[in-house]
Amino acid sequence: MKPVSARSKPGAYAVATVARAFAILGAFSDGAPSLALREIIVRTRFHKATAFRFLSALTDLGFIHKDNETGHYSLGFQLIQLGELAKAQNIVVRTARPVMQRLRDDIGETVFLSMRAGDYRVYVEQAESRQDIRRVAQIGDRKPLYFGSTGRVFLSAFSEAELEGYFARTPMKKLSKATIADAPSIRLELESIRKRGGIADGGDESGTGGSSVSGAIHAPDGTIAAVMSVSMPAFRCTATLRRKATLLLRGALEDVSRQLRASGEGRNSASGATRAGRLYVSRP
């Protein structure tokens, strides 16, 4: 038998162990927040003993929660704590939050903040409307960049070479009949966004009855640090409300961008590198 280096073996094993732990965590999603052991085995392709061993360890650490009545697993509160810590440490989120809240109060609609993670955009914060019928998002949920006005604001900053590469590697699928999912149509949308100074109007591409206006927050180096959007139910989105939302959003974007320039921070580290807003009806 060929000898194995004592130095390399522990490192390689540690990397594999971490990868398996993250594979377990990655098995859960918005559509599958609770999973049985057999479902996790199918999603991770782990042997039963391996999956059970990692689930037990992650449960002990608080990263996984096990419902003793059903035997199903879900993500644990330790992940929520880490997510909140990461969000609190992010200068863009900290700077944008009070501006989003003021914008929400001025317009009466929900305000979202999204950041780029590779070829996706992720909801990182929201200032939720106080109206009974309003738009809300799942924080941490992600959508491809071609989908919706928010993602296309990020794409509007791509160079031609970057855009060609994105289209070449990205299978674009319609999430509803209204989804724009072909390169020529997206290019037209991007040109419109650039002409409007980084502002994009969004229709109901997800089929959930929403409408939006989105725009870019710029980091001190000129890159897009995040995208802020005002989202409202389509039945409330009159031409007057959309014009008001656009005007107020422009002011909010400049406010956050100016503060980031003053701080010298805000580069989106994920830019090189969460479920679309849905209609929510509160009940008494």
C-alpha cells in the first residue's frame, strides 16, 4: 500500500468533512424547509449512515433542528443567529436600512434590498409595508440575474464580454408566461435601464401579482453594491404611484450611495463571485 502523508491526510479529510456538512445544510430550501432522513439522502447522495452521522453532529451544534414527533429535520436557530450577525456587519445593509424605512413610510409600500452572489441576486433586507395587503420576501432567497427588474439592474453594469459569458453559461427559463427569458429581449431591457440611469420598472414576471421599481446603490469604486426596489401589489400600482415611487427611490439610492462614498466602504464582495416577493394578506 502506498503511504499517505500524515500532513496532507488530515487537511484533505477536514475539507471533505466541511463539504459534507454544507451539503447537508444545502439540501434544505424554501420549497423544502423540512426533510425526512430519506429525502436528505436522495438530495445529498450520501449513504444512510453518513447522512445520519452528520445530521446528529449538526443537531448537537444547533445548526439542524430535529422534530422528535415527525422525525423530520429543519435548519436550526444557530444559522439564524449567524445570518443576523453577517447582516449586521454588512456596511451596505446597515447604511441602507434606515433609508429603506423612511422610503417605506413615504411611499407606503415594501422596500427590498438585494445583493449579488455570483449569477444570482439575494434578498438581504426588507422594510415591510404596513398595509394589510403587501409584498414580502424570504430573506436569503435568491433568483437568477435575468429574472425581474432587480436582477437586470445588476446585469446592466456588465461589460459586453461579461454579458456574453453570462448568457452562454445560463439556462434561462420562464417562471411564468410574463418572464423575460431570452437574450435579445433582456438586452433591450438593459439598454432601457442604462438610459434611465440605472432605474428599472418591473412587471409581474413571477405570476404573483406584483409590480416594482428598482435601482442601483453604488459603492465608492463605482460598482453596484446593492439594488433597492419598491414593490407593490399590481392592483395598487397606478401611473401616479409608480412616478412617485421612482422619484423617491432615486433620492434614496443617492442617499445610501453618498453615505457609502463618505465611509469609503461598501464594495460588494460577492459581486464577482431568495422566492420573489409574494402577495401577503394579513388576517385579524
